[in-house]
Amino acid sequence: MFIESVIIHNRQFPKVGCYPFNLPVFCLTDYLEFRGSVTFFVGENGTGKSTLLEAIARKYGLAMWGGEKTHIVHNNPYENRLNDLISLKETMPRLGIERGCLFRAETFFNYASHIDDFIMNDPGLLEFYGGLSLNQQSHGQAFMAFFENRCSREGLYLIDEPEAALSPSKQIAFLECLKKAVSRNGSQFIISTHSPIVLSYPDAQILSFDVIPIGEVNYEETNSFRIYKSFLEMRNFKAEDSKKLSKA
């Protein structure tokens, strides 16, 4: 493992009503401990999963490939400030350039385009991605090429919604990538996901942002599992039914 825990210094949060410092889940969570090589963040949209992943990446010093999510039009000077108010307990010494990366599904196209630019001067970089430009593959194929090749090297990998471009069978293939990376080189993965397939990784730690403070839950207790299970059992399942399950 590369990091053991995150401390959130919420008593030092600026007194503003701006995201992310206005989220109760951060205001009332002091400490998160990672107890294994694979940890999942689960929770509804807007609960802060991606924001915490990005804050950890910034604090650890991982490159922000793919560009920033925020733009000047957002007009929120606090949006990328959470990393200033967290601490990481690290288990491995840093060796110059930090090993690993932050993967975000929504900015993957930008990432792939950056790699194409670099390949023009250093064609050898293609070896890190299976020998073929990521932009010359389908969205799902490019995702898998990244996971199978880039994540095969030891490091701390923070992955936001890997299922976004993956079919169910490719999500299962993604689980195999995780198993190989963990067993071969001791990498650590912290993954934000809504997919019950991805969440099924054996013995993974699951931290729910749907409870305050953030707490560990079992696989069967996640809303992803419960809603998908109910939908498959009753195909006329409606939005109001999912809301009831989420609140139960």
C-alpha cells in the first residue's frame, strides 16, 4: 500500500457556503483508513467521491493528466482547495516522480490526445499503452488498453468511474486487471464507481458517501447492488422505487 489513511481537517474549513466545504460528508468526517489494496468510494452523484479522489491525487503529487475539471465560468475559487485541508499517512517512501495516476473517465479524451502529442516526439511511449494510439481505438477499447498496460506498473491509482465506457464483460475484464496488478506489483487502487460488477472485487473495502460520516459498508448494502437487484427482479421498477431503496 502507498497510503494508509486520509485525515480531513474540517475544523479548518473556510467559513463559506461553497462546494466542497459545504458538504456535510466532509464537515463531519475526520478520518478515513484504507485497510487493503483495493478501496471503493460509493454514493449518489454529488456526494463528493470524485472531489476527494482529486484532492488525494493533488496531495500525493500525482500528475493531473487530462486537464482540470473546473473552468473560470464556475466562479468558485474553493473548488480545488480540499487538498490543502487533508493529510495523508503514507507507507512507502517517495522516489522523485510519484508512481501512479489519477484516471477520470470524463477527461480521458484529453488524456489520450496529450499522449498522441508526446508520441510524435517519442514513439516508444506507445509501449505503455499496448502499442496503439488510444485515439485509434473505441472508447471502451482505449479504457482497457490503459488499464491493462498503464496500470500494470507499480503505483497508486485513483480511478473515477472506470465503468463509464465498459460493457459488462469488459467490467469483468477490468476486475482481472486489478487482481493482476495487486498480486504482481503491490499497487493500490482507490476507485469511485456506481457499478455493482466493479464493486464485486473480492474482499475489497467499500466506503459509502451516502452515510455521514463516511463509513464502511458491505457489498449487499450498497445502493448500486440493491437497486440493480430490485430492477432485475422487477423490470417495471420506477425512479421512486430507487429513491425509497436509497433512503432505507
